[in-house]
Amino acid sequence: MVPLAAEAAQAEDPTLERSFRGHKDAVSAVVFNSNMKQLISGSLDNTVMVWNFKPQLRAYRFTGHKAAVHSVAFSPTNDLIASGSKDRTVRLWLPSVEGKSSVIKAHNGTIRTVAFSRDGRKLLTGSDDKTLKVWGLPGGRFECALAGHTNWVRSAEFSPDSRMAVSGSDDKTVRLWDITSHRMVHNFCDHNGFVNSVKFHPDGTCVASAGSDNVIKVWDTRSKSLVQHYDAHAGSVNSLSFHPSGNFLLSSSNDGTLKVWDLREGQLFYTLHGHEGATLAAAFSPAGDYFASGGADQQVMCWRTNFDRQLLDYTLATTVCERDAPPSRRESRAAPLPTRQSTTPV
């Protein structure tokens, strides 16, 4: 067995692999194509761009939205991109040079979040009209509305088994919903600002939330209790993304940084500087070996994770957490996540 210190030395820091330029305004959302041949971004310049990783292939610029694009998602099972816009529509795009799309007139306000279910058969949208809506795919059939928020809905996502959804709102709440009954099952009210991002843990037993109060919170969906709290950034936290292992959480912020949090140790792992100005979006790739970020500087960046290579058989040593650590690294320490035995939320 390799000693902890040796394992720590083997771990590598994240590296910036590529930077993409082409948007004419801030990049609000990023997501990977599940086949890892493309990276998709949405922007306040009203466009969706598809960046091909093969150097000989040019980027595709999709035009059609008449206002800012706030969210993009890629179907886990189908070759399909969803985008949500200030123009109150959702567009479903094929990720090819033609840029063909269909339109769903989805809400009565800006659409700030779109998310596919894991089986690709449903789409979840959230809007400034204070509602979430579920749409059946293919075809974009309206299935149900989830009402209860008292202000804009900024973020929403299905649980891994698609039985539940989580949402975050400017009403400062994080809400859990039962998709079958269309009813809210719990309301977390501990944030002191707008909730900009909510995500389910890959095993479905926890949700993470973050927002304008600069903090990240992790909640147990079974006990409905707060299990971790991080005083995360020096500015509003704009997005979150779980590593598929469930061991790490990625965050982006108006303070211009990306941060990686080790959920097993309950502390900050890396602080990354790449963008000039606010970092608005960040997402891990489906396998976790890469992550992407988008910023107010109009750039899309693709990073190689590197540090996840030792996940299978090592326990994190304290020396890993100290690498390139700012003096404040240990100010945001939380309890490790509880051991998970069940993969079905209650």
C-alpha cells in the first residue's frame, strides 16, 4: 500500500487545457456533450455555441433566441441541447453545423434554468414567473407545473432517479418536489440571499445549494438536515457541479475564482484563477476528468481535472489540501458527508 504522503505527492493539480473565444458577451452557462467531443456554452449575447475539441472542426454558433441565454443542458441519452432564454422560450437543438432547433414557448418570464432527466425523457425548466415546469421528450409535451416559490426560480435539477426535483429561488429557499404528485415535500430556508444554484449529489441522498450570500450548503434529503456549510467565496456563488464520484464539488463566483471542495474532508481543495472578472458558470464532464468554466470575460475554459486520478484507492492526506493553499483555506471547514447506504431519496 502506498503511504499517504506518497499518494499526496502523486496527485496532480488541475491544468487549463484550452480557452475558447467567440462569444460577444458574458458566458452564462457551460455543459459537456456526453460523448466528450464537444463543449456547449450559452451567453448573454443571445447565442449558443458548440465548441468542437478536434482542432480541424470549427465552432458552431446557434442563433435563434431573441434575448440572453441563461442556461444550457445536454441530454444524457439523446443528441440534443436545451437552452433557456430571457425571450421566455426553450430551444431544443441538434449539435450539428446546421443548428436546427424546435421551440417551446415555456414560461411567462425569463427562463433561467433547463435540465434533462437522466433517462432523457423529461426536461425541467424554471423561470422568473416563479414556477417550474416539466416537459415530456421527444416533442416537448407539457406535463406539469410546480408552483410555490414566491420569487424568480434561478436553478433546478432532477434527482438521479427522476422521482424528485430540487429548485433554488430569489425567495432565498431551496425546495424539494415530488414529480409524481407535483407537490413540494420540503423547504430549506437557511440562505440569507438569492439561491443561484442547486445540484443533486450523484447518489441522490444530498443536495448542494449556493447563492448571493457567498456560502455553499449541503443538505441530506432523507433527514432534511444541513450536513455541511462552507463560507465559500468573497462574492456571490453562481454555479455548482458535483464530480461524478460525489467526492468533490466545483463552484464559481463573482470573486473571479473557481474552487474545488473536498466533501470527504469537509474543506477547500483548490482555488483556481483563470477568468478576468466574475466566473459565472462551471461544470464537470460526465466522467469527471475535465471541467469547464465560463465568465464575464466572454471566455470558455476547459480544464483537466488531474486530481481525481487517485480516487479509487487513496484517502486524502492533509498535505494535499495544503498545496497552493491561500492562508484562508482552512477557514471553510465542514464535517465530512455522512456515509451513504441508500441511493433512493425519501
